[in-house]
Amino acid sequence: MIFFALLVGFFLTLKKNLEPPQENVALVGPPEYIDPNANPIQANIGVFVISVGNLELATGTYFMDFYLTIQCDRPCQPDPDILNAVSAPEVTRQNADTKGDTFYFYRIRANLSTEVYLDNFPFDEQVLRLSVGDKQATKSEMQFNAEPELSGWDYSNIHILGWSVKRDLDVFLSEDAYPINQSALYSRYNFSLTVFKPWISSFINDIFPVLVIMLVGLLSFLMSPDAAGERLALTSSTLLALILFHINLNSALPPLNSLTYADKFMLVNYLTASISTAISAILLVLRDNQNLEVAKKLNGWTRLVVPPLWAFCILVITIWQFNILPILALQKG
């Protein structure tokens, strides 16, 4: 009963804490004050996202189709540059009337790069970033200002295979300097949206198969010491199945310098399967040496210890990985 209670607790922990609640559409970011008398051209800028797709975790790339709007306070000639594009973007001017060279409207299709955060894989979320600058103008010549009224997205028509999209957008401005021109800063407009994997699909595809493999392997503890040979075959097969599944699970990921949640989860299963295999080997030796009493005692107490300990360790690493106890404390507070 304790064993199955721990498994249920593990499942409910994932369900309660890994899928963000629905949020209202909002633009967040530091407010910008526009000074009409400033020397640089004040350029209000905004992005309206049409579609997003082809997110590749192995390369940290994705595709974005969006409208870029630039509205200057006086005549200007912007030359927009997509700073995190991995290849030359397709830029199409959309408006013929520039309202006296003050209003520019582009449609841009680009393959972009972004940093991937995989510590919580397969329950990870990714921030898809877009960075826009001007190819020529420095901040003293043109200064970008985030304009919420020019930004947004077609949320109902954005579908990223295997991912769900959070309803909030993040917009902020930054400044960059380059070694070839250290005396000047360049104004940058940064736009991002966040996607996450629905917990139920990640659980069914990446966690549940491992639980099934382990439960089959743990059936060895129900076998008598007389069947130590068959028990050893079952536990060693379980260990091999875990290794193959883990290799396949990580095949779509880039090389990492830290362990993901999936790695920690698999390590617990490796350790449990290895212990089960070692116990089966010891029972086989005891059976062959006719030490059946010792074999029965070993089988009896390991049957009560190993499966609950496995479930407990999985629950502990899940709580630790996702900081669930502080979250629960804040919710109660």
C-alpha cells in the first residue's frame, strides 16, 4: 500500500505543479518615456506575431513569421536587422505610404536562435526570443521605444507541435556596444514569448514507459528464491531496457553540462534495477549452494525495502527539482 501511495503521490505532484495556469494576455516590460525634443530619432517599435514553429531543442532554433512596425517622430530611414537570425531573413516592405518617411511596416519570416533551458526536461518550458536592431543607426541617431499598441499576436492561430503557448509576452529594450565602435551604443528591441510542454503528454511519452518497465522488473521480488535464474534474466533485461530508452529519450537534446530531471529520474531507476540485479545474482548463488533459508530471508526483507525505497526516491527528486515544498508553503500562506 505504501508503494502504490508513493506512486500516486508522484503522479499527483506532476499534475498539480507542472502545468501553468491560464493567464490573461499582457505585455510586460519597463515603461519607456519618449522625449519629442531629444536629438536622436525616437522610433516606436512593435512586433505582431503571425505564427511560430519548428522548435528544435538540439540546435536551439525556431521559425517565426511576424509583422514589424516602426513609427518615427520625424522622417527616418530605418534599416531593421534581426540580430538572432541564423540565416538571412525574408523581409518584405508592406506599406507604400510612409506618412512622410515616418511609418514603416514589414513582414519578416526568419529562422531564429534562442537559448534552451533543459534542467526540467521533459517538463521544460522555453523562451523564444526575437532581437531587433538597426544595421546602421547608433542610439545617438535612432532610439527604439517599446510601443505596446504596436505589439501583439494571433494567439488562436499559433500552434507549435508538441508545445503549448503561454498567454503573456515580454518586451524590453537594451543597449549593445561592439568592439569596432566602442564609442557608440546601439538600441535594441527584444521580444519574447514562452512555450511549455503539457505535463500529461510529457508524462505519458517520457515517464510512464519507464514506470512500466520498472514495475515489470520489480515483479522479480514476487518470485521465489528457487526461480533465481529467471529472476536474474528479468532484472538484467529491465536494466538493458532502461538504458536503451534513456538513449532514445536524449537523442533529440544537445550536449549538456548538467543533469536534466529525466537524467536524475533515470539514475534512480538505474540504481534500483542494478540493486535488483545484484540481489538476484546473490539469490542464485545462495540457491546453488543450497542456502535456501538465507535466500528466503534476503528475499523477504528486500521485497519490503527496495520497491518502496524506489518510489520514495522518485518522489523526493521530483519535489526537489521543481521546488514544490516552497510553492505549497506560499500557496497556504
